[in-house]
Amino acid sequence: MIHFLFIMTSLSIFAVIYHHALYPMLLSWFAKRHPQKPISPTPRKFSKNNQDCILPTITIIIPAYNESQWIAEKIRNISYLDYPTDKLKVIIACDGCSDNTVEIANNTIQEALCSDTHIEVLSLEKNQGKVAILNQFIPQYDSDIIALSDVSALISYDALLIAAKHFEKSHVGVVNATYRLLTPSSVGERKYWDYQTKIKQQEATFGDSLGAHGAFYLFRTSLFVPLDKETINDDFILPMSIVEQGYHAIYDPSICAVELDYVDKKDDFSRRLRISAGNIQQLIRLFSLFNPKYRGTAFTFFSGKGLRITMPYFMIMSYIGSGLLITYPLFLIAFICQTLGYIFGILGIILPRIFSHKSFQILAYLIAGHAANFIGGINYLFRRLIGPLNRVHK
């Protein structure tokens, strides 16, 4: 029995260290030796040129539910994009809004700035949810490329030109943007997203970009596979279903989507519970991506998403096992380090003003994230999900 405990505890500690430290170090080492080549599209400077004729047609679909705060800025932002207006169509699908989102949207598209862009505001009577909106509207358009975007995210002006350059390669099926928070709720959240951005960029050099962010991403229309109505993290399952078909997902740091919305700490934990349930779901539905034929993508999917889902269980096992094996010096050190990490992380959660140093806040954000990962996963497995969330950040 002691040998089994020794082995399981050692494996659990290694899994925790590998996921949080060794895997990022490996990605960093590989990315430095295989840097991404920057894409340089022909600059249009908002004027017609001879290259316009070879650009793909793009339809941007923007699901909206009670977005009166941001809808006007979103429409103006879309109108600023540097892309031929005869090859761009924008669909704002107002999903049973109970506020004045539709009214504001219709007024904004009449502004001189927005008048040259083909923008349609569609108002649905009943709220159907984002997945239903995507399944309903994407097949209706025959453009070469579909772009999906959140209302509260502003897109860099040359995003479509850069994406179009990527799609010149026939094996590219998805192009992902870099996600930025305009106003992070904490130091921990800001550091976390900086870390996630770096990891995503490095994973893309090893294999395919894992998932996307609903703030903004693009894919070939012909590759769309209708989503199951119970899909939680649609912006992961949709692009990865395209990777399953043998196409590549590109991550381009020069395409930027800036999140305007602010999520307070109370809502943040509920949001992370929902995302964590989605992580379990996507692991089950995309299990085929662990197949070695996907090479680097299979490795990053296992080391990143796969281990993230199981990480709370490894952390529990490593802590309990270290406590039971405390008479061994190495496990004593492991137990003390884990105890101090959890104490400082929990203090950072309950006393953020006192424990405001970035180290405490990073620990706090990580512990809260793993707690949500554990609870959300259990909820999904036992079918105890709380109601739908309109927008999630990954």
C-alpha cells in the first residue's frame, strides 16, 4: 500500500509541476527556435486597389443579447475596418433583447461613418441562445469566410486583411485573434491573461492554436459543422471541429480583440464554473484530438487542456499524499510548499487589500480557477449545470 501511495503521490506532484512550469518552459524553448513568420498584407489605406479583387468575401456575425451599453461602439468599430465594402457583410443578430439594443443599433447604422458598410440588424422575438443563433445564421451565408465576434470586443482595423492573407493557404481553416482585457478586475486576472496569451501563441508554433475566443475569430464557411444545442464552449468546439477535419488553426498576435466589458469578482467565479463545465464537455467531444496523427496538436491538447481539466484532482492527491508521506524529507518539503501556497492564495482571495502583492494575487487567481474547475467539472458530470451564460471569456 505504501508503494502505491508513493507512486501516485509522486506522479501527481510531477503532473502539477509539469502543467504549471515544465510545459510552459518547453513551449518557450520550442517557440524561440521556431518563431512565427509575420504576415504582411498589402496595405489598402482604406482605398480601393487592384488587390481587392482577390480578397475573399467575409460575413461577420455578431450575436447580441441586451448589449445597449456597447452596441453603438461595436458598429462604429466594424465600420472602421479596412476591407472592401463590397466583400464585407455584417449581421447583428439581436437574440430576443429586452432592452433598447435593436433601437440603438438601427440608429447607429444610419450614421455617416457606418453608411458605407453593409450592416443588417436582425431582431428575433425570443431569446434562443448563442449556439442556436450560430446554427441558424451561419448556413444562410455563402461568403468564403465567416467571422464571429462579441459585441463588447473592439477589433484592430487591419484584422480582416491579415486574416485574408492567412486564408490564401488552402490548409488554413481557422484564424484566431489575440484577446486583451481593457480593464482587468485584478492583478491576478491581468497576469493570467498575459500568461494565457503567451501560451496560446507558443502552442500555435508547436501545433494548431487550441480553440478560439468568442471576442473574434474567423473560419472557412464550408467547414462549419452544426453545434450540438447543449454546447457550452462553442468558441472551442467549433474551431477544433475544423482541426479534426484536417485543417490548421492559426494564431496571429497582430490581430487584436480588446474586451471592453468588465466582469466583477462575484460574476467571475460563476463564469469560470460555466467554462470549467465546458472544458469537461469539450474533452469528451474532442477526444479524437489525442490521436497521435494530430502530432503537435495532440501533445498540446493533452498538456494544456487535458491536464487543466484533471489538475484539481492531481493537486488534491499530491497534497493528501504528501501529508501521509510526511516522514520522507522530499514529501515533507512538498507538503510545506503546498500548504504555504494554499494559505497565501486563500488569503489573497479573502483579504485582497492586505495581500495585494502580485504574487499573492496570482496565487489567488490560480486557486480560484482550479476550485471552479473542480466544481464546474463535477456539476457537468452530474448534470447540475446552472442556467445559460450569455458570454464567457476563455
